[in-house]
Amino acid sequence: MATTIINPAPNTNASNDSWIGFLLGTIVLIILVVIFFVYVLPLIRGLSGKGGIQVNLPKTVNVNVQQSK
């Protein structure tokens, strides 16, 4: 029995739609990075068990400025 090899014709169409996949992938990647920094990273830091940062402020602050001559 003879073997027949059929090669498909080469694709010579210069398609301008090849950049759309790259653009959509880039947009999805940017959205995922923003979601990570806005939601996931603060959640991970909150689960570390440190209890947050405590800031102690004085009840009064002296804002009198004395000018020297």
C-alpha cells in the first residue's frame, strides 16, 4: 500500500488580529496585579498575628512659635 503525505498549504495571510490576544492578556494581568495589591496583600498582612500598629499621640500639642530677633 502506498503512503500519501499531504502537506497543508502555508498560511500566508497577514492577519492584523494577532495583537488582540496579547492586549487582552496584558489587561488581565494588570487587573490581577491590582487585585493582589488591593485585596490579597492586606489580607495576608492582617493574618500575621501582630495585631496592627499602635500609635500614641499626646493630648495637647504646643504650637506656640517664638520668633527670635
